[in-house]
Amino acid sequence: MENGLKNKVVAITGASSGIGEATALLLAERGAKVVLGARRLDRLAALADRIAATGGEVAYISTDVTRRADVANLVQLAKERFGRLDVLINNAGIGPISLLDELRVEDWEQMVDVNLKGVLYGIAAALPVFRQQEFGHFVAVASTAGLRVVPTMAVYAGTKFAVRAVVEGLRQEAGDKLRVTLITPGFVHTDFAESMTNLEVKAQILSARDKIGISAAAIARSIAFALEQPADVDVGEIIIRPTAQD
Ligand code: NAI
């Protein structure tokens, strides 16, 4: 695997907005070949056009991370179009947070399906490919909610704690040829609150985001840093949050 980002083949889930979109733009600008997955094809097509217009190499496919076959197809597209997969960024996530007393069980299930099972499907899709290639880099986007639980975030934090556990287990099992990185953002200025169903909680989160949220580009730079390291350097975790965050 080459050092740096030039020609690295990087697949990204949830690439149609926020951190995923910013990461696709930055990595493509630095010479990576990006393979974009998300559910909103119109947005992916527009992003792909932007990247191609500046000379970037890009492919995209409709990907719902709650479907194992979709995630497998994303990895497959990277192999078909660019001959290999260097990096899989498991970024897709939702946060319909609320107090447990509200019993919004469908929201709980959705968070488990997208935030946790989506990451597992990513591992299931890419691990055999990485093993066969004898190189590969897993990146998962967790959250500072995966470090500290606060009221309304029990289930969301549960999924992110679980991602942290799975990613640490993967790192230990990965051996000396694969790399595994957890990106742990604090408040980021994205449309993430759009996935929130409790309007009161959503308003609080939006207000905090508007006061202290850092840009998605800042998270993208932290991902680029982990990817750019030489193949024998494993950046285990980057915690990146606003200076103003508790
Ligand atoms: P966002 O809402 O802009 O991006 C999330 C992306 O995931 C969207 O493109 C959305 O369509 C996609 N997505 C949702 N469900 C999906 C599914 N079933 N299949 C495929 N794609 C799906 O929000 P943001 O902030 O960019 O979120 C990215 C990641 O960052 C998430 O994992 C989130 O938990 C995490 N995060 C966000 C923070 C924030 O303050 N915005 C803080 C900490 C972590």
C-alpha cells in the first residue's frame, strides 16, 4: 500500500452529507479515489460531479447500511472500478435521541441497525477483501457519546460504546497488515439533528451545535491524518471536539 493519500481507494458510507461529504471532498482533493455510498442518490450524483469536475476520481452507489448486501456492493464497486479497496470509512449514523421513558423503541432499533449493525456489515464486507489483499484500513466514526453517557443519549451512546468495543476487538485481531482507526467527534456542524424525532431535544442539540459546533472539514482532516500515515503506523483513535465542549 502506498503512503499518503494519492491513488488510495477509499469507500465512505453516509457520504451524501456532513462528515462523509466533507471527507470525500478532502480525500479526493488530496488524490484519493473515492467510492461513495448513501441512500440519497441525487445528492451522491451531485457530489460525484463536483469531485469529477476538479479532476477527482469517483464512483458511487446507493447504499443503505442496514442492508448487508448494499454494504457488500459498495466494497465490490471499489474493487470493480479501481481494482482494490484501501480504506473503508464506516461513517453513516443517526441520532434520534430521547429519554428512555418515552419508549421510542423504533428509534432505538434504528440506531442499533444503522450505527452498530451498519459498522458490522462494513467489517463483514471488507475484512475478507483486506485479508486477501494483505492490506486495508478500517475507519469508524463513533462519538464523544461513546466516551460519556448523558440523559437522552442512552441508546445512541450504547451504539457508540459498542462500536468502540468492536473496533478495539478488530484492532487486536487485525494482525500486522491491517490498520484500524476510531474517529471520535464531539459537536460538529452538520445536519445530524435532522435524524432526531423528539423536537424539544432536537432544538436543544441544534442550539448547542450552532453555538459550539466545529466544521465537518475538521473531522475530515483528522481522518486524512490517520490515512496518510505509513502502512506500519496505526492511529488507534482521534478524539476531536470543540474547545468549548465540556
Ligand atoms: P449527517 O446526518 O450529515 O450524516 C450522516 C449520514 O449518514 C447522512 O448522509 C445520512 O443520510 C447517512 N445515513 C443515515 N442512515 C443511513 C443508512 N441507513 N444507510 C446509509 N447512510 C445512512 O451527520 P454527520 O454529523 O455527518 O454524521 C456522521 C457520523 O458522525 C455519524 O456516525 C454520527 O453519529 C457521527 N457524529 C456526529 C456528530 C455531530 O455532532 N454531528 C458528533 C459525533 C459523532
